[in-house]
Amino acid sequence: MLAKLVHSIVVLLLCLLAFPIQGQTVVADSLVNALRRTDNNRVKILILNKLASTLSKSLPQESFKYAKQATELSQKIEDKYQEANAYHNLAAVYHVFGEYSKGLEYAIKGLNISEENNYDTLSIKLLDQVASFNFFLSGNDTTYGKKVLEYRFKSLKLAEKNKAYKELTQIYLNLGDFYRSKEQYDSALFYTDRSYALAQKFENVEDKGFALMNKGQIHIDQKKYLESLPFLSNAYKFLISVDNRFDAAFALQLTGIVYREKSRHDKAISLFKDALALAEPLNSKADIAEIYKQLYITEE
């Protein structure tokens, strides 16, 4: 009877893992129910980590709770893969919270375990995550900036070797964002377009939203404000449709900046307030501070 129950839960998990961004509330509810029904620790860890990754950008406090439980349980039964995966999920939550140094710490913990055990697919994600935290921290310390491309291209090489298309979509996106920050817009668009093409090929709604938002931001940086609006509008629609409130808030913030630059201050203020309504429940400190800054500039 127990073996049958465990088998049923594993089958459920495999189905949910195959559709990682479809109906996050439904997925989370199904996972919570599955968690209540099993006493098998290995199945529990799978469910806890899937809950953590599913909720990281919609209910990050809940995601943090599940990731911590996954960490403790994986250590207890010495499951190194799921321990590294739990560190990846904890780092993702710290990204949402804007605590980049803490996020980097956990991403490196996960990466060390993953590389020691040759978990290539997980290492790809963790390398890219380490690169991202170095990118976020590079404004304060140039030593971080030097590590961004080192880790990013290491993850790219490993992803191409393993034909890890989901991870390649994100790596291309992040490379595009890096080159945007360096004002190398041709390279930024090249990698962003590659990311969008993969997202479209594999019908990944969330990744399409990310790529469109990056394209909108590239246009904003070049003061092509009106051209950015269709990208940002569609990015928001894609991201909110999969309950990614964190990035949807950023899409609204960018759209607010566009309307302010076109002297539509009332519209800009409305968009910034909508962005705050999404960001504040997430406790996304860096984003909340930036939105208030944009509100202050607009209301001056």
C-alpha cells in the first residue's frame, strides 16, 4: 500500500515537473496535498524543493520555508543533489528579497556540492545564479564585475554541452542583460533574441516575458521610449499570467519610467503604485526602494 502511494506521488511530481510554470496556484495546492500524504523522506524533499521553486516569485516567504525544510531533510538523509537544489532555491528567494550577498553565499554552497558530485544540469543553474549575484553586487565592488562573465560563460559552455535548452534560454537572457549594462546594445539584442527564440520554440511563457522585458529595457536605455511599450506590455501579460509578481512589478516600473519620460506623469504614478502593490507583499526590498525612488522623481 505504501509503495503504491509513493509511486502515485512520484508520478504526480513528474507530471508537475513537466509543466513547471502552468497554473502555479494549482501546482502548489497539488504539491501541498501530496506532501501531506507521504512519509517517504526522498519524496518529501522532491516536493519541498518543487514548492520552493514554484513559489519563489509569488510567495517568497512560503518558498523560503519550504527550501529550509528541504535543506534540513536532505542533510539528514545525506541526499547531496537535493541539498544543492535547496541551496539554489534559498538563493532565489534572497534574490527576490534583494539580499544579494546572502544569495551569493547560498548559491556558492550549492555550486560546490554540485560540482563535487558532477551534477551537470544543476551546476549550470547554479553557475548562472552565481554570475547573476556577482552582477547585482558589481555596482558596489569591481571585483564582483570581473566574475560575471567568467561564471556566465562557464555555465553557457556546460549548457551547450548538455543541450540544456531551458537553462540556455536563461543564460542567453542574462548575457543580454550584462551587455545592456555595458551599453553594448548589438550584443545585448543578439543574446536576448536568442533567448526569446528558444522560449518561443519550447512555448515557455515566463521566459518569453523575460526576453520581452529585456528588449523593452534595451530600448529605454537608448531613449526609444515609444518602441519599448509593446515589449513591456506583452512582458507584463506573460509574467502575470504565470503569477510571477516579482518580475511583473519590474515590467510595470519600467513602463512607468517610459510614461514619465513622455510627460504622462499621472499615468506613470499610477503604474508605479501598481508595481508597489505587487512588490510590497513580496518583501522585495531593493525593488520597493527603487519604485519609491521613481515615484519621488516623478512627483517632484
